[in-house]
Amino acid sequence: MTDTDNDRDASASEARKTVQDAEAIFRKLKGQIKRDHNSEGQTRWRREAREDFAFEAGDQLTEDDKQMLKDMNRPVVIFNQVGTYVDSVSGQEIGNRQEVQFIPRKQGDVKKNELLTSAAKWFRDQSEAEDEESDAFRDEIICGMGWTDTLLDYEDNQDGDPKTERMDPLEMGWDSSAKKRNLRDTQRRFHIRRGVPLDEARALCPGDPENPFDDADYNATWLDDHEEEGENPHRNDGRTYNKGEQLGEESDDDGVTMIRIQWIERVPVWLVLDPADPTGNNILTLKEEEFRELGKRMKIAGAPMPKSVKQTRKVYRQAYLGNVLLEIGDSPIKGQFSMKCMTGKRDRNRNTFFGIVRAMKDPSRWANKWLMQTMHIMNSTAKGGIAAERGQFFEDDGEGAASWAKQDQVTFLKPGALGANPKMIAKTAAQFPQGSFEMMQFAFGAMGRVSGINLEAVGMQTGAGQAASLDLQRKQAVMTLMQPYFDGLRRYRKEQGHALLFLIENYLSDGRLIKIEGPENAQYVQLIKAQAFPDDVQGYDVIVDPAPTSANQKEMTWGFLQQILPVIGKMLPPATWLALLKYSPLPTSAQKDISDSMQQSQQQGDPEQKKRDAELQFTQAKQQADLQGHQALTAAKVDGIRQEAAAKRDVEMEGARHKATLDALTAPPQQVVGPDGTPMAVQHDGGQAALIMAFLTEMRRDMNTLATAFNTPKQLIRDAQGNITGIAPMQQG
């Protein structure tokens, strides 16, 4: 056998193994999807959800009921109040949309990341996520579940365009054992698309060009096949949902059923001490193949295997299924499902979720039935009905019966049929049953009580003189009852925030321009990964605005600001006013015009303000000059006082020295005793005494001159600007 034959056999063996693995995965996923999709809870939920959507759209009678009423010549009338209540709750969400912020986890102050927050807002603006989420929230309040998918679309842009789209709840499936809100504990989620054109299916999953899929491979016909599992073939599982027959069109033979499923796999990993780290502080996380490769290298090197611990990690996977496994790979968003769900109230016994329509179906159904019954009674008994013997009451039985039922026609009777004296009488009208009308009113009024939505929430009042404060309180009470639905939306936005964070970090941080709303003006900046995800950040917390507590949260905030602004308004700088402007009920364009005008005024300045500033500067300069002059005068006076004190001190010292010298010269001679005790004669030098006396006389004259100069009046000397520069004796005469 040659090497070529060996390579060919190895390739064939690998191909067979790949095919076997694909078949095993397909059988596993197929069984899970059928078990979940055909479970009693989800089958019943889809049937009731379809009815919920019909009630919201005004289709509140089955075709059999409509045909029965037509056969009985009764009116078919539907007053749709369910849609009004749904519109009320949906409108409250649209008027109070929440924002998502990203808080970096790092040491220091807790501040949101403006770049990432703006990038997420840009993503949502580009994908029209707010509109899609509002549509999904409407599904939640109708049937209890709303679904969206967040991804990047590469059909129009090779770099990927942000995309968030609402998905039909009746096309979705999930792990039937999941119990938590928003399906947080689900192990798989799948989307069933029916009627997909073959061209679109081939473009979505082209397969191997050398071994392309057959047309039948794209069609998951097994989804609706119950016979092989012994299930009830008459179960209403939605096989005809969204097909051409319901749309009034012929079925498209080219349409196929495709399933996209995302699920969680648990794979083994090993935590191993890094052999290259002598400190033993670095821990490696290795997959099974990497761990085996490390063992081989350590064995070759003759070194012992480092300490390790085996654990499991969750891996999110995705696959497309038809009649075979079409494509498989990782989930588009690492570590989470891209298909997000928001849920309403939980039905614990059925392990499903429901919305507000479930409680309103019976009141609406019976209110319309009693309305039609009341109309029938009024139509059939308003003219009055009688019982008469044939040929004994009317001149002509047929003509009399037809005319008696009409108030505007005369009915002729046989002579004496009205009694002895009456020649004519008015036709009597039958009494309307009061209970039917009261039951109809009760049914219509019960819709608000069973749903928790009062008249104020749908724009009506119970009384014409109702106070505005009471109207506001009753609307807030409705918002309290609707919190379970808004809580599901808030949880969804938090989950979707993590999905946006992953897409921004791994796909959108490529230098593309995004718009950032700043305090000054909006500007476009490049989204670069190094700036958006610095090294000192260990992750991000996704913060969602609190759920609304008012029918119009912005209006409520503005009302509160109106109460405190008159008190603190004068203390607020212009920048704060610009920040408060976005909470006003003004349109966005008006807010921008006012903001631009205020910023332009700040840059150019107010003429009156400029005049006041100039006057203030002049006053401050004058006060500064007066202060400097006063300080100079004070300094000159202090300097003169110091000089006078020093001169007086010098005069006193010289006088003391003069007196001491004079006393020494004029003192009588003293007897001097020698070393042996014998008195010695002292000789006086007359020349020296005369010299000393002359010196003292000259010094006395100088001191007198100095004293005269200090006692002479003085004047201040100023420069051209009027500042004091010195002191000089005042000129006499």
C-alpha cells in the first residue's frame, strides 16, 4: 500500500467521522426541539396566544359563531375595547423609554463610560432598537412573551451594520423546563421559520460547494410529524400558522421550514499552574486538547505534570436545521443567547407566561354577546308579539301577521275583535328585559377591573369634575399594577446591554465614526478599542434606568422641577440650565434651538452685562488706587515717625556721652597710690582737654541743627500720577 492510499484512507475516515458527528448532533437537536415544541404547555400556549392576538385585533368570534349568528339573522357586532387597553400600556412604555449605561469596574470614582454609553446609544439608533423593542413589549402584554434578536448584518455593509429585530412569539420555542423570568434558566432557544423561499435558504446555508444540499434537505418536515412518536395527530400545534391558506393565498410550493437553534454545551476545562512561572501565581485555563498536548510535552521533557483541577465551562452554540444539519458554530454573541426574551406574568401550573389580554377575554366575549342579544331582543320585540287563533282575529292572517310587526302600518281585524266599544287601539310594545342590559353593562365595566387598567389610563374620566391631582394618582396606581411587565422589559434591556457590549468590543471598535451626545454639541468620534476598553478596567456593569412610575415620566420630572426652579433658579449657571432643558416637554428641535441660542449668547456676551462689567472694573480700579494711596501715606507717616524716634535716640545718646566726658574732665584730681602703697602725683595735659572740648562743641552744634530740621514743618512729594514718593521740609515764606 502506498502513502497516497494511506492518505486517502485517512481522509475518508475523517470524513466519515465528521458525517457521523453531524448526524448525532442532528438527532440530538431534533429530539430536543420536537419535545419542547410539541409539549403540552407550549402547544396550549401557542393556541391561547393566537387567540390573544385575535382579540387585540378585534377578531373576537370564531368562524362557527359568526356563521351561527348569520343563520339566525342576528347582528354580528364587536366592540373592541381590548385593543384600547393594550394601546394604553404600550403607549406608556413608548413615552418612558429607558436608557442603558456602562459603569467600568475599576478603582476610583464610579462614573459611567461616556464613550461606551454613546456607542450603545448609536447602535440602538442605527438598528431602530427602540421601535423593535416597543413592538416586542406589545407582544409581551398581549400574550406574555416578547422576542428580539440582536446581531450584525453583513448583507449591505462588509463591516457589519447593527441590527435589532422583533421576532414573532408564535415562531419561537424554548426549553420546556425553564421557569425563571425572561427564560434566564433556559438551556436552548429556537426560531422556526416557515415558508422560507429556497433561494433565501440556499444563500443562508450554502453548504459545501463540492457537495451541495438537496432541496429537500432544507425542509424540516419532521417538526409537524407526530405519528412516529404516537402523539395526537389532531392537536392544534400551529402547523397552518402564517401559511398561504390563512392569508387567502395559495400555498407556496417552494417554501421550506428552517429552524435556528441556540443551546448551551458544557465542556471540560483544566486549571493548571503555569510551568513557566516559578512563583506559581499564574494559572492557565486549558481545553481538553490543550491539556493533553501539555501532558505530552511534559512527558517528553521528563518533568512532572503540574497541579491541575478539572472544571466545566458553558459554551453557547448555534445551528441551522432543515431535514439535515445545515450549519453549526458558536453563538453570534459569546457567552449568551442572541435571541432575547421578555416575559409577563407566570402561569405556574402550565409553566408558561401570559399578558393582560387573558383576563379581558371573557368580559369582552360576554359583553359583545350580550350586546348582540340585546340588539336582537330590541329588534324582535320592540313591536310587540301576540298569540291569535287562525281566522278569528285578522281579516287576512298572512297580511295581519306581517303588518302587526310594523309600527308604521295599519293592521285590519275582524269586527268585534277589539271588544264591544273600541273602534281602534294602539299596538302594544313588549317590555325590554332589564337584566340583559345590566349584564351587558357589567361585562363592559369588568374589563378595567380584571385588567387593573382604569378609565384614566385610557384617557377617560369617571366624572366630569374630577380633579387633576386625582386623575394623576389613579394613573400612577395603574403603573404600579403594570410593574411586572415593565420589570420584564428592564431585565431584557440589561441582558441586551451585555450583548451590545460584546458586539462593540469585538466587532465595532474598528475606528468607525459614532455620534456622541455631549454637553456642548453632538460630535462624531472614532470608536477605537484601546480607548473604549482600557487595560485598567476589569469589566463593565450594565445599569438600566428605573422602571417608570408615572404615565409620563418626563412630564412628572418636569412638574417637580417647576416647583424647585423658582427657589434655586438664580443660583444655577447656564450649563445647568442646558442640562435641565432635556427634561422639558419641548420637542427635541426646540430644545436644540434654545440650547444653541444660550451657547451663542454665552460666547458673544450680553451688551448690558458688558456695560455692567466695565462699570464694575472701573469701580474696582478706583478702589484699588485709593487703597494704594492710603497705604503709601500710612507708610510715609510711619517712616517719618521712625526717623524722628531714631534721631531723638541719637541725640539722647550723644548728650549722655558728652556729659560723661565733661564730668570726667572737670572732676577734681584723685590721689593715685603706687605699687608700694606710696601716693603718686598726677599730671594733667591741658592740650588734650582743649581738643576734647572743641569736639564736643562741634557735636553740640550738629545736634542742634538736626533737632531744628526735625522740628521744621514737612510736605509730601507726589509723582505725576499722584502717588506719594517722599517727604521734604516745607518752604518758608
